[in-house]
Amino acid sequence: MESFNFSRTAVTNNLDTTTDFDKAAQSEQPEAEVFFRGTVTRITYRNRESGFGVLRAEADPGIDPYSRGPLSQSTLVGVLPADLAAGASIIARGQWQTHPKFGRQFKAWSLTEADPTGVDAIAKYLGSGAVKGFGPTLAQRVVEAFGENTLKVLDETPEKLIDVPGIGEKKLSEIIAAWQQKRNLREVLLFFQNHGISLALGQRIYNAYGDRAIEKVSDNPYLLAREVWGIGFQTADRIASALGVDPASPERMAAGVAFALNQAADDGHCYLPRSELVERAGKLLQVSDPAPLERGVTDAMLRGELTADGDYLYAPPLYQAETHLARDLAARAGREQACPKPIASHLVQAACEHAVLTEQSGEGPKVIRLSEQQQHAVRLAADHRLLVITGGPGCGKTTLLRTLARLFRQAGLETKLAAPTGRAAQRMAEVCGMPASTIHRLLKYDPMRRDFSHNEDDPLELDALIIDESSMIDVPLAASLLAAVPPDARLVIVGDADQLPSVGPGLFLGDVLRLDVIPRICLTTLFRRADESSITGIAHQINSGLVPSIPEPDGETRSDAYFLPVQDSESAAQLIERLVTEQIPKKFGLRGSDITVLTPMNQGPLGVVALNQRLQKRMVPHLPGSPQVHVGELSLRCGDRVCQRVNNYQLHANGVFNGDQGTIIGVDLEERCVFVELWDGRE
């Protein structure tokens, strides 16, 4: 078997999803540090991911210097304990502040739940729903029975509650379990706070490990980077330092090495040579001596965090994906037996000589004869289980894709079409005249298991599968896809290796094209039609290393692509603003939603952030009183066009995928979220 590796480099970006409330304490004038003690009356906002929240509370007498009477409420902002509920007593440390938007509030640097004092407070707390099993009536009975010793009874002798009317064995077990969970959480959070670990992180750790949180983290805090969502190596390293872990400990070396390899995967690499991994880990850990780092590599391998293939080191899931993918491709390419469902030669010949070029309404189908390259591709697809088709824009990939889909259906083959993104799948369905889906939808991704339902044990029911835009497929997805395709099925992979690469690790299409054992067709003939955009020719010139011939607007030259020279970045930004908001809509009768601005950078006056802010002011201005939420440096409002940056399988029954675009149609200030109508009409 011929072995091969998949590697490349990609650029990824992260978004800051803080909201107005999350930013509420960033622009105020601080006062002296003070303590707040009181009783929670309402949780008005809580971000479950960050732990940040806003609550209303009745301050104890003399606590709130701005109180307007015994029934007045104080507003507190900060990280809230996960189980905090109305009725709970709290102690907070922080500052009073006046926020320009939200007014007077207490910014809590730390906020913890305290035991209520006095029988009335205890009864109100237990009856508020803060402790499962209690209601207002039962809480009052328990307090009448044990008075101010109620909490002590719950801590030390909870079995005494069985004597209270309304509490049987089942109710007693429920109350004991709920109370113990609250006490354990408080103990864990107090331990972490005493070691400088924030309440938000402490809660996340507790959610992962439960009552064993202190034990697990004390034993090896670097497990957090692997086992707790949202905690990376740097955070685990800070926690380890707070717990007094030796910076030269073997656990730190092994964790740093594994993290450096994961960083490489984020950059698109499936593996790193051992020497390069040691070098990267050394910079990350600020360790110059390679000896402990080499031991860290060995320890990580022994723990199953690294897999070695000679001198190359992989994260185990990527090694498995690449290995399985290589074996699958080699097996499909090497099968010499005829396909179990042969396609009649007369159908193949007819497909070559009478291919449908267009089927536009009102025009009817336009039939053409395929080029020699395209005919060769049709014959290869008919006779082989695996075929890769590549070529630049305008070289006939779409015509060939449509022809193969029609041929397979005419031959009675159960045929499926799929692409990495929803947009690509929609376009595929339009040109082929049959349904197409995303690869994730085809394989039936299960968000609960974080895996696909279809695999080699439960393969897809099909005879032929055509995949388009395959340059965007990463190695793990390619491995999952091929594992689910029956060995005897025909698989046609279509894509342009010079177009968008995958966001994830690996250069699947590019590496496959370098393998001589895999049948492939590279379409090179450029089909130019009178109604075709000149952008196709420009793209080929650039791809060939030539300076493209793009006319400047002179009032006479007619083209659909112009080069507009400017003196500096600000002039370019002003020109873009005029083109998008005035000239293009007026000239062509287009709406703003019909225009897209492409820029190769994120920062700077011509970057994504600056241009989005500039265009938003003109096209979707913020009206006084209208709702909006913040995403990084941007504000999201109704009417804004947005693009999904990562795959998310919880947002919609069919999932929302990287590249999906839509328009904001609603903003929920209470939940701090937006409602989006996607490009395909889904909401």
C-alpha cells in the first residue's frame, strides 16, 4: 500500500461573544472596594457559558448607601454560582459603580452564597426552590421543628427530617441528595477561589468532575485541558501554578507537548516532526533544555496522548483518521474486479455525445458534445469505483458533474450528491436537478455522541456518490465519509485544489491528486462563452502566475470586472463605501443584501472589522432604543447579514455549518441572542 500524509497550514479566528451585560463593568468610574450582603430576589440575566450574570437583591441594613428605603432593590453584576437562586443569601466583594447605560450597580469581583441567618430567612431560602425537595409549606414545617438549628440538622443529622409531617423516605432521600450537592459545590468553589481560580472556572470544573473535582485537579491539573470543555492548556497551566505544581514537572512537560501538537492541528497540520514539536513545546513552556521536553514526548506517548509514525508525531484521532483514509483510498483504487452494477456502453456513449449544458426555464435544455477530457472522465467514472475530477473555474466541472449524475440515474444506480457546506449542496442540487445535502447531514451527525450515525458498521445505502467542493474537506471528515461509503459503490470526488482549503487539519484533495494510484482527470480546457463572466479568465491568469488584464473604468470599456486605483487605505475604504451603498445599487438596481465585499485581512482600515463597522453605519444604523448585542468589536442588529464560522449541530435540527449565511430578523435582549433567517429559509 502506498502511504501518504496530509498536511497544510490554515488561519482560524475566534469571536468574542460578550454581550452588553458582559461589558457592563468596562466603562464605569470605580469607587472604593466594599462588601455587599443581602438576599437574592431575582436572577435577571445569566450567561451559562461564562458564568457572568446580573441579579437583583435586598441588601442587609446599612449595606447599600444608595438605598431608597427598606424595599428598594440593589443590582449586582459578576460571576454567579451555578446553583444560585432567588432566596439565597450572598456575600460579595467589589465596588459600587455608575454605568452609563445600566445605571447604579455593584460590580462583584467575588460573589458567594452564604448561609441565611434567622428562622424567617432560612424558611424563605429553603422554600424558594434553591434546594430540591422543599416547597414553601414544607420549608416552614422544617423550620418550625428545628428553628435556627435547621441548617445544622441538614448538615449533620438530616435523618431527623423524617419526623416532620410530609417527609417520607423518598422525600428524605431527595432532600439529602440535593443538600449534599449544594454543600459539595460550595466546598469545591471555596477551594478553587482560595487558590486564585475564578468562580466561573471552578463551576466548569465541578460540572465535569462533580464531587471528585478537588481530588482530580490536585492530582493532575493538566487533565483539565483534555477533559473539560473551554479550558485550554494555558488556563490549566495557571491553575497548576496556583496549586503549586512544579513548572518542571513531568505532567507539565507532557501536557505542553500535547497542546503544542493540538495548536499545529489548528493551523492545519496532521502531524509534526519530533524535533519541531519539541521546539514548539519549548517556546510554549519557556523551557530551553530539550531533555525534559523529550521526556515529556515519551510520557505523552505512554499516556496515549501522542502517536508516533517513525519520526512523525500525531494526535491519536488524527493518526487513526489519516491511516484509515489512506487504506480506504488504496483499497478502492486497487480493486480490479468489475463494478457489481455495470453501466451499459450505449448509455455511456449517449452521455458523452448528448450532455445537457443548461436547463434554464424558458430556454429549454441545451445539448452539447463533451470534450475529449470530459468524455474520458465519464468512461472512467462508469468503470471505476473511485475517480477524482479537478480543474479551475470554467473548465467544465459543473457540466461533467451534471452529466455523471444523469448517467448514474439512467443506469438505475441509487445515487447521492453531497458537499461540505449548505451553499455548495444547494448549488449542486440546482445544476444536477436532484437533491443534494451536506456531508454531515448525509452521514447523520449525532450531536449527543459527537459522531456520525453512518459508518463502516452502518454504511450508506447507495450505489454511487458524487462529492463536490472537496477542497474544503479535512482529513477527519474525509475518513468518516469514506468509511460510510460501501466498498463496491462508485465514488466521484470533484474539486479545485486551488480553491478554498479546509478549515480543519489536512489537505485532502491536494494530497489525493499527488497519488498516481488513484484515477483522476484534470480538466484544463477553458470553455469561454459570450455570457460568461470575465472573472473566470482573470482567475486563470492569476493561478498561472500572470498579472491579470483588468480594465480601468473609462466610460467606454464594458466589462464585469474593473480595477480602481486608489492612493491609500482610507481612500480605498471610502471608495468601497460609496460603491456598496450608492453606486452599485443605483447602477444595477441591487439591494445591499445582493452585494458582498471580500477582503484578505481581518485588521486594519481595509480589514473585516473596520469595513463591517463602516458599512453597518450606512446600511443598518443603530436606532435609539433598538436592541443589539455585541460580538467582539461588532454590534449585531436586525437586518445585519451574518455568517456562521463553526459547525453547530444544536442551533437547528439539521445543523448550521461553517459558511452558512443569513440575516438577523430578531434580537432577544433577555437571552442575549439573535434570531437568523438562513440562506435556505430556515430560522
